[in-house]
Amino acid sequence: MKENTDTDTQSSGSEVAERIRRSATSDRPYQFLLRGTALFFGAVIVVFVWSVVHTAWPAISTFGFGLVTGSSWVAGTGPYGALPLLTDTVLTTLIALVFAVPIGLASALALLFLIPQKIRSTASSLIELLAAVPSVVYGLWGLWYLVPWFTKTLQPFLAGVTGGRWPFNGPQEGFSVLLAGLVLSIMILPTIVAISRDVISVVPRDLIEGGLSLGATRGQVFLRVVLPSARTGILGAIALGAGRALGETIAVAMVIGSNPQIPHSLFTSGATLASTIATQFGEASGSTGSALAALALMLMVITASVNAGARVLTKRARMPR
Amino acid sequence: MTDLLTQLPPDPILERRAIIHARAAKTIRRRTWISNFFLAALVAAFLIALIPLGSVIFALIDRGLSSITWNFLSTLPQQPSLIAQNSIGGIGNAIEGTVIIDGLAGIIAIPIALLVGLYLSESSSRIANFLRAIVEIMTGLPSILLGVFAYEYVVVPMKAFSGLAGIVALSVLMVPVIAKASELAFRGVPSTLREAGLALGARSSRVSRGVIIPAAMPGVITGVLLSLARAMGETAPILLVIGASGTWGWNPMHQMSSLPLLTYNYSGSQYPSQRAAAWGVALALVAMVMLLSLGSRFVSARMRKERR
């Protein structure tokens, strides 16, 4: 060891440079491996996108823009118009957000500021547990518990209170966009809680203490200081939740009634883009298969843009101000 | 001195502040009351958020536990023609299929994902940033799209449904999740450790192997186990590509059975006995998923403790 150090100190500058150069060259396989794998995965993604476009292409070239604007979807024979599916997808997502955003933000605030330190980590792992339950289990639960509850209790109650006026008119069969939205809201809640908790936790301490020192109550500080200063990130959390809701498949397919129609009330059954792909892909052949791939393409474009937007928002929110 | 002060003209800002203070003092009781009510509502909302979780867990145990027997877990499902007269049989091959599909998907995805994560954590070139954005967007894409992908590139060329198609779909699903988690874990390693390694004359491959990866291990393992858990519960992509099987099968080139798919199929079955057994299947699935998620917590907590 001693001798080594001696020879090292004696070696000339050019020799050291040579050694560094050699070690850099011999490290090249490693760099190739990293870049190669990254490139490979990039290629897989390209192939993935291409597979959807390629499968959808026959339908796109035959039906053109009518695929998006057509108001009737009949599997097997056509016509293939995704408008009912698009409206149901957006409607169920909006319903999900109506429930999940207030409850999610409240839970995030409660987890950060209100729940005693001792049980805080238990409480937040309970919310994470909500995310660990597979989608199909929520569907099963909705089918066995929420559908009967809807038909026996909630739908008659809502129709009774409002006198059966819009949007609480129509069939009381349980399977409905409202039920799908409710199930979705449970499924996206963990996403909204986790992300909004992250972005709320970086609200500067000074702002909160400044508000309190001016005599504002804690409630006022939450509403007027914490939420406004975290609003970009909260929007990002909502967008991420919306992205999940738009693409959620199995649970929705099990409770929405799989009946592609433009909804005329919250009680009508429906079908979303994703649920239609799931329920009809098995029997699909030829033009239906291609039209379903076109639905997949629409779903991909919509969710990718929502997620990209969410990414920009949450990234901006985490940046130091 | 006091004379001088009284001679000063009244300060409008001070006056305004006095008015505000007076008003704040007058309303403090009401505001505190409203605030406490609001805070209570926040906690109540959090508790409401836990109701579905409680209900799902209760339902799983209440309706599922009675079907779970050793026989149910270890035997094959009943022939469809005999279900009406006999018991519905077991889910042994579905458990086997789930483990094989999830395991093989993990074996394919983990090395790729770790290398992608390492690449993303070391590089900040324009290409790396682009790939990072794509990886993040991929984590949010609906899993059913990967079913369409596996259908087009595995099922169509093979002209048959197969476990392999499910493995392809799930591994593409897992890579972005693991890559993201491991990138964060690699980035969390203090840069001083990396620099110390480089200063000792180690190549960056040696530093990665000897310093970065071991130091980031808890985070990486958490990410891997969580993504395995998530993939295990995925139904949508599996539904499109693996077909169905009523027999034991170790060969992923053939059709396979899997727990999430069986839950879905049983839930819509024409036989009441199968519909009821869907809860047993779901309970077995949730137990396996929870084992992985809790395992990830346990492993990372344990490794963090050992470090200290």
C-alpha cells in the first residue's frame, strides 16, 4: 500500500492524465448500457403509441371525424360515434371531482395540521391503503353494496326531494353515471390527498404564522393563506385525479350499466371510453376492433394531455419561490 | 417629548390599524367559533373519506372469509357444465397464474426500470428530460391502453391469447413506476457520497454499483414492491389478452387464469354460487396485494433502521 502511494506521487502529470483517460474509456460500456436501455424503453413507448394508432387507422380512415362527433355507438354493426362515450367519460369524471376534491383537500389539511402527531402516520397510511385496493374490488363492492343502496334509498330519496326534476329524473336502477362517479371519487381520493398534501406542506411557514399573528383564526388562515398560496399545486393534484378518473376502467365498467347513450340525467346508465373498450374488446372483430382502438387513441390523447398539464402545474408548485 | 408627539398630526395608518384591531377584537369570538366549526368539518371530511375503506374491508371479510378454505385455495375451478349441481371448485390455478404473470413481468421490468432510473438520475441532457416527462406521463396513462398494445403485438401475431401478452402489458406498465421511484431514490443519495467515490478514482459504473445503488436500496425496493402490488391488481389489460384457463398451466405461451380477472368474471356470472365466490377471490387478491404493500413498508423501514 505504502509503495503504491509512493509510486503514485512520483508518477508524472501526463501519466495521471493517461490513467484518467483510460478509466473514462473503460467506463464506456456502462454509459452505453444506460443510454441503450433508456433508448430501448423510449422505443417501446413509440411502438406502444404506434400500435394504438395503427390498429385504429382503418376506422379513422373509414369514418373520419364522425368517430368523435357521431352520437350513436352500436358495437358489431356500427355506427361508431364516440360522442356518448366522451360525454359519459367527462361527466363521471366531473362527478368524481365534485366529491373527491373537497373531501381530499379537507383530508390533506387535516392530515397536515389537525390530526395529532401520534396517529398522523397511521392516518395517512389508511388513505394510502385506499389506493392499494385493486380496481376490480371497488367494482365488486359497488355492485353488491352501492347498487342496492342506490335503488332502495338514494335514488328514491333524491327524486322525492327534488320532485323528480332534472337531473334526478329517469330510471332508478342503480347502474348510473352518478354511481360510477361516486365509485371513481373514492378511487381518485388517495391521489388528490397525497399530491395536495405535498404541495400544501411547502407553503412557507412565515405566511401561515404571519396570518395568525395578524389575528386571523386557523380556519381563516387555511382558507385565505394556505389554499390560495398552494393553488397551482392543488390544481395539479386535481388534474392528476381527473386523469385517473378519465382512464379508470374495470370498476366503472361494473357499475355504469354499459349502455352507450348521451346522458339526460344523473340516473341514466352509460358507458365511458375505457369501460367500452373493456367490455366490447373480447367479442370485437374487424371494424369494431378498429373503432375500439380509435377509442383507445382518444383516451390516450385526453389522459396524456391532462397528465402533462398536471405535471407542469405540480412541478411549478414545488419550485421555491 | 410627549408634547412633541401630541403636536404631530394623527397618523392615518395608525388610526386605520386601531380600527382594524378594534374590529378584530370585537369579532374574535364569532370568528373563533366559525373557525373551530370549520376545523371540525375538515376532520369530519377525513373520517368520511375512511368510510368506503372500512366498508370494503368489512365486505371482504364478511362475504369472502367463509369461502376461503384450503380446498378453495388449492384446487381447480369446477367445469362450467357442473357448476349448477356442484360446488364451484377452487382458485388454485388463478393464484398460480397471478404469481407467474406478475413475477415474470417484474423480472422483465425491474432491470430495465432500474437502468432507466439510473440514467434519468445521472443525466440532465435534453433527451433525458424528455424521457423523464414521457415516463411521468406514462405512469398516469390508463392501463387498458397497454392491453390494446399487447393485443396488437402479442395476441395478433401469435393468433392466440396467452399469459405472455399479459406479462408484456404489465411489464410496460411497471417500468415507468419503478423508474420514477428509483430515480427519486438515486437522486436522494447525497452527492458527497458520489463525489467521494469518484475522488477515490472509481469509475462511475463502480460508484453506481458500490455506492449509489446500495445507498438508494430502501427507496428502490419500496418502489419495486409497490409497483408489483399495483400490477397484481390490474384487471383491464389482463382482460383483453390472457384469455381464460381452467387448468394448471406453467407455460405463459398458453392462456392463463388470474385472480383479478376471475373476480371480474365471477361478479357477472349467471350462477349465484360463483357471484358469491367472487368475494372469496377478491379477498385472496387483496391479501396478496396487501402483503406486497405492507412488505414494502416493512423492508424500507427495516433497512433505514439498520443504516443508523
